[in-house]
Amino acid sequence: MTALGESKVLSVIDGDTLRLADGREVRLVGIQAPKLPLDRPDLPTWPLADEAKAALERLTHGHSLKLFAGGATIDRHGRTLAQLEREDGLWIQAALVQAGLARVYSFPDNRALAAELLADERAARATARGIWADPFYRVRDPTELEKATDSFQLVEGRVMTAAKPQSRLYLNFGADWKTDFTVAIDAQALRLFKAAGLDPMTWEGRRLRVRGWIKSFNGPLIDVTHPEQIEVLEP
């Protein structure tokens, strides 16, 4: 991890974004808290968004935060991307996930500490903390994604077939790949899987939990760009 300095908190914008006294706006990398509309009038408030913001305020008010990066440091909006640690050692991202007020949300260029956060998320979900008690955030079955396009979801099901017709690998969760839920993994992502010692072609018949944005392409589909988007569950 690379140190990105230290600063006091000036204000909290939402459950995963804040402003520092040194002028930086920081997006808490590795997590996604329930969203507030902010300057997006077409975006409804997600359940528990106010609670997530309040929790981040409680965790950071009056504290100095150390910033660390394990990947990209600036997003397309010019915000600093960082893991945050309070002066007393509290890891802010982990605290929010443990409280059930954020989901794990990683990127191929920002994967550091995702495994630790996934373990915290599983524990929070097992005890129905925070968002995990609200149906809005439930783990979906592959058959209930028809109206989920353009939303971020966790989907859990069994792979019926795995195929790699060209450079992309497909994990099909239904009998008809033209209509049922599918996971697509392109060549660049497959290199990351290989580096991690994982071969998705061997997951036929395995039960997986997949996270990502649902798009519509021959039925609902998630483009997987890095290994942390997929958890291999018990057969």
C-alpha cells in the first residue's frame, strides 16, 4: 500500500465519499454504500443511504485520517481513491462493511484488500446486519434478473455450462444462453484469473456468487473484469 498523506475530515458527502481539510474529495475505494441522489435528480435514494452517511460521519468526525492506495489513486471525477485509517488504527471501509452499511465494490485496477472486505461482508450478511436485512440488497437468484438491468447486484447460482468460443469465456447459469443469466470474462480479465491460479472453465457445475452491474445482452449479463467479483461456493 502507498501512503497518500493524512488530513482531518471537513465534511461527509454520502456513505462512501467525504471532503478533507486539505481540499481533497475522497471516494472510499473498495466499497459501495447506499446511494443518495446528490446532484442526480433521476436517482432515487437507496434504502439506508442516510444511515450510511450518518455512520461515516460518526466514524470520522473530529478525526485525522491516513490515506493509502493499493491501485489507481484518482477516479474519472477527479476524486482521490483511498483506503482510510483513523489515527487510532480503525479501518473505515471495514467498519462500514462490518456494520452492514456498504457492499464490496472493487475494480481491476483497485483490488487491494478486497479479500478482507469480502470476509467482513459475508459475516455481516450472515447476521442480516444493515442493508442485508432489506430486500433491496438481497442476493439474487439468476432467474429473477429480468428487471435488474443497469443495477449493481449480487447473484448466486450454479453454472450449467462454461464455454470459450473465442477470446471471451462465458459461464451460463441457465439452459438457454440466449435468454438466461450469463457471466462474461474477456481475455484481459482471464489473465488476472490465471495469475491468481484460477480457471473459470473448471467451474461448470459449481455454485458461484457473482457481483457486478447487470446489462442486457442475450438476457441478463455481468461482465467480470477481475477475480474478486466471483466467490466460488460449495458444490
